[in-house]
Amino acid sequence: MSEQAGYVPVVGAVAEPQPAPEKSYRFSEQAIQELEEILTHYPDKKSAILPALWIAQREYDGYLPPQAIQEVADRLERPFVEVEGVATFYTMYNLRKRGRHHLEVCTCLTCAVMGAYEVVHHLEKRLGVKVGQTTSDGEFTLSEVECLNYCGAATVVQVGDKYFGNITKENVDELIETLRNSNEFTPADLANAIVRLHIPERTAKK
Amino acid sequence: MAETLVLLKHRDVPGIENIDIYEQHGGYAGLKKALAMERDAVINEIKTSGLRGRGGAGFPAWIKWSGIPKDTKKPHYVLCNADEGEPGTFKDRELMLKLPHMVIEGMIIAAYATQSAKGYIYIRGEFVESARSIRRAIDQAYKKGYLGKSICGKEGFDFDLYIHMGAGSYECGEESALMSSLMGERGQPRLKFPHAPLPIHEGVWQSPTLINNVETYAAASQILAHGGAWYATMGTENSKGTKIISVSGHVKKPGNYEVELGYPVLDMIELAGGVTGGKLKAVIPGGSSVPIIPAELCKDFKLDYDAHQVVQYSMRTMRLPVVGSGGFMVFNDKTDIVVLMRRTAEFYTHESCGKCTPCREGTRWIFKILSRITTGGGLPGDIDLLVNICDQIDGRSYCGLGDAAAWPIMGAIKHFRHEFEYWIEHKRSPVGEDCLPPAPEPLNPLLTLTPV
Ligand SMILES: Cc1cc2nc3c(=O)[nH]c(=O)nc-3n(C[C@H](O)[C@H](O)[C@H](O)COP(=O)(O)O)c2cc1C
Ligand code: SF4
Ligand code: FES
């Protein structure tokens, strides 16, 4: 994909030797219970791959190293490659570690005409990274994403489990400051929020 | 012309997302009426209403509802398509956020009509806020006996509703891809009728499956509450009822507006407060997949399922939709249509699932050619080449995404050919330096949507 005109490879994202997945499991007691609950929603185990990957993404700090994929595969009794195929298909599963805050700037049609590219260029300068890279202090990852379907508030930026609307190159600095001082809206928060959405209140543990 | 509020009537009532307040405003009345009727009578009510699917294709809802087998040898499933991904559309997001019970009520009615015991709402992963609202609403509905066993005291009618979150893929909005995704697979479409059974016979887990859009279910709840005949008094002969239009772009008051189908395009712009930052240049009336309409033709178009635009390939003519999913994007005269199309092509390139060649390769070629045009490297034959590629994709790809990638390009070439020619000849934007969106920097293409 990185060979395409218009695509620049993300630094360090290609041809890096992957360590053989180790079998050390990290799902917590709570995660195992959540997975058990989710499994009751479907007629077979395979169908729980997506939610199970969300649990893994939370348990493994906001991304899916090969061990995480192995753990999901083992717990659902599916082959590793099948789960890996799913994990690599969807853009919200992170195959590499993200910064503490992942800035996902929508640059799709409406946002593009409402100044999203200015926001992106401003952020590139301000953070000293290119789209797809993480700042050296590990604080921010900058990404461009497709329509977040909140176009009425263009430009929209998603950070963790939250949408920030009406972002311009003037007010985006404020957003950066807010995030620097915040422990919320991390990639793991997003994964956690999504896992919790699957769990009905009557079975949820307080 | 003003809005006609049916679904969004109570959207500003504080607390309407809670079950008590929803009930005070007539909530779950449609379900209670449905449960007092025979199943066929419920479907008949939908038929009388003339409701057509609101997800984009406008397929009559009652045909799907009545197609679900009458026996229950296999379990039946009801799915709600809440993977709203079409650029420009944000109606499902607001419906789920503010009126979650209306969506759930519609699904319970559909479950009753089709004898389904399980349902799933497939919500795109990014929509955490809307999904939280749905989660709370489902939990409340269980407590009140609208979900679970013997719903509203009706012996033998059990229905469980689950949330299934997506993980970032536009293609999962395509119904068979959504089913793949629900079954834990990559979001790629499945073989279609006539080569495979229809979803109403063999859908998810090889069982009869009903799938509709969020807005379709919400409308069904109102149809049962107030009657199909009442709903059919709104709209036009072939497009009955109301539609939520998401207006964005260069307008004063972007947002969701609910209007009767058949609403004129120009009035829609007025309703949203008029154009800002310049004069009207063009409108994309139904999400990124439908062809663009230039300002001077807007007066001829109305928003209904009969409205269409015609594009010409070398050997065939195609009729393309206008309403689509209802993502209405307005552009002023500083907008560079060619750069806009490059961004559209970028979207489809990124979202193509890679299953079939015309779309997987074609979308990339379109994007490459538009990239070279908008960075000053366009060649004289490029416009014909684009038409040729679109011809090879449209109608020849495995699912609707390929077609939808070709249509906007064809529309833009039809109405704005001179802008493409200007770019190729002068190697700069016909709109000038301050065009929107700015042309990409030649050696620094922004797209880095590679999986990481
Ligand atoms: C590429 C593609 C993307 C689609 N995305 C959506 C979507 O996000 N939401 C939706 O409701 N329908 C979407 N559809 C339409 C669905 O395939 C299907 O027609 C719809 O869910 C049926 O519901 P309805 O009859 O209520 O419209 C999409 C179709 C295609 C081809
Ligand atoms: S048209 Fe083909 S490649 Fe494109 S999304 Fe559909 S199946 Fe995938
Ligand atoms: S274009 Fe940015 S949210 Fe739709």
C-alpha cells in the first residue's frame, strides 16, 4: 500500500521483523468475565472476534501487539491468522502503540472545505511530526481520518472516545493544551468505552 | 417551506432520551398498537405508509418485512444498520443520541412482525456517544418490560437486543459486509442474489435476516403510532413521508432538517440559512456517492427517490440517484471541484475492501490521476481516461462501493469539465490561490491512511 502515489509510509511501519507471539496472557479477571458475557450474545465464538479484540486493545494499553492477537485467538479457539486478518482490516484496531493522545483529524469532504488541511498543517508544525507519526515525548499521534459523520461541526477531531467539533487552526492550540493536562481520552479509554457498550447493565459489575 | 417534524418532533425536549419522558410524549404507543394487531396487519401498515429504506437505496421496507419466512424453523434476526459512514451524513448519529428509544421501538415492532427473537444494532466504532445513549435506552427498556421475555405481557413474544460495535470501516455499512462483520469476519461483502439466497432467507448465521437503517426503524415506530395512511399523506406519489437531511458545508446553520420528500434543493439551502463565504457553486445532495449538482441546475431538482441525474459512458447511459443517504453538502464559489473530487477519490481508495478488481484497482487509478492533475502533472487525455476507468468500475464491481466511487467523478466531469481542462492546461486551480480545499503540496501528499 505504501508504494501508491499519495501514500507515504509511516516511519517504522514497514518490514520490521515481528517477534514470534509469546504465550503470556494479560486478560484480567474482569476482562474474562466481560468476554464470557459477550459470548452469550452470539451463536458461535467466532462472532465475538471484534468485541474480543476491543477487550484486548484495552488490556494491552491501547494497541494490539502479536501477543494480544494470539490471546484472542486462543480464548476464542480460532486460528491466529484469522484473528490477525480481522485486526488488520479495521482502521480502529491499532497495530502499533499510539501516543497518549491520538489526534484523528477528519479531512473528508465537508471538513476539507472548512479548513481541515489548515488544521493538519498547523498541527504538523506545532508538534513537529508528519501525519502518521508520534511525537518523541509519546504525547501525541497525528492522523488523518475519513468522515466522522458529524460534518455539521466541521472540522471534527476525534481524540479517544470523544469528538471535538468546530476546530480551526486558531483554536486547535487550546485543544492541545487541554489534552496535555488531561488523563482522559486515551486510546485505552476508547477501547474500554467500546467494550462497556456491549455489556448490559443487568450483568455489569458495579 | 418549513420543516415537517415527525421523527425529530421532540428532539429538543429535555431528557427525551429517557424512557419516562419518551413515554410521556407518546413513546412506545406504536409498539403497543402493533402488539394488539396480527403480524400481517403490522406489515400492511408499513405497506400503506409507502416507507422506503432510508439507508441510501430507497428499497420499499414492506417487501423485506413481508419476505421473512412465516415459519420459524431457523431463528430470525433483526439488524439495525447504524454504521453511518457516508461522507456528509449525520442523521443516524443524532437520532441515536437524542431519540434512542424511537429506534429501539421500531426494532421491537420489526421483531414482532417478523417473529424474531434476537436483534443487533451494528454501530460504527467512532460513535461512542450515540452508542452510550442506545446502551442506556436498552437497559431502561428491559426494566420496563419492552425487551426481554413476554414483551408488554404478550405471551410468546420474546426479544433480546444487543449492541455490536464496529471498528472503523465504511464498507461495513454495505448490508452483506455488515453481516460478515457481525459474524467476526473482515468487513467484506458476501455473494448476492441471484447467485446466493437473499438475506431475508439466508442472512446472518445463514438465518432469515431483516436489515434496515436507523431512520427506517424510527419511521416505522411513528407509522405504527399514527397509522400508515397518515404517513402516506406526506411526500410525493413514489416517495412518501419525511426524510432527515443533514446539511453541512458553506451554510449559515448546518444541521439536521426533517422535510417532506420532494423538497426543492434550493429551499433546503435557504432552510439552512443560505450560503456563506461567497455565492453558491454546487451542491452534493445525498452523500459523497451521488453526483454533484451545479448552482444553475439546483432549481430543477427536488429531493425524492424519482429525482435522478443521467451520465453517459461510451456504450451506455446511467441514471444516478439524488437523495441517497441525505448528506447534503453545500459549496461556495471558492471551492475547487477537481481537488474536491480528488479527496472523494481518496475516500473510496481508502475504503475499498479489496475484494474485487474493478474497485480495488480502479479507485486507486482514479485517485492517482486526480492527484497528478491537481499537482500540475495532468496529461491531455486524462479526462477521457477517467471516464473510461469509471465505465469499467460502474456496474462491474462486486458491491455498491465501486459504483459509488465512479458516480461522483462522472457527475463532476459532466458539469465541471472546464475546470478539469483548466487544471490540465494551466497547472493551477481555476479558482485561484485561495481555493478550498487547498491543493496538496506536490511532494508531500497528506494521505497516510495506511494501517499502523
Ligand atoms: C458501500 C456502501 C455503504 C453503505 N453504508 C450504509 C450506511 O452507512 N448506513 C446504512 O444504513 N446503509 C448503508 N448502505 C446501504 C445498505 O447496504 C442497505 O441498503 C441498507 O442498510 C438497507 O436499509 P434500508 O432499506 O433501511 O435503507 C451502504 C451501501 C453500500 C453499498
Ligand atoms: S466494490 Fe469490490 S473491492 Fe469495492 S468494496 Fe465492494 S467488494 Fe470491495
Ligand atoms: S467530513 Fe468531517 S465529519 Fe464528515
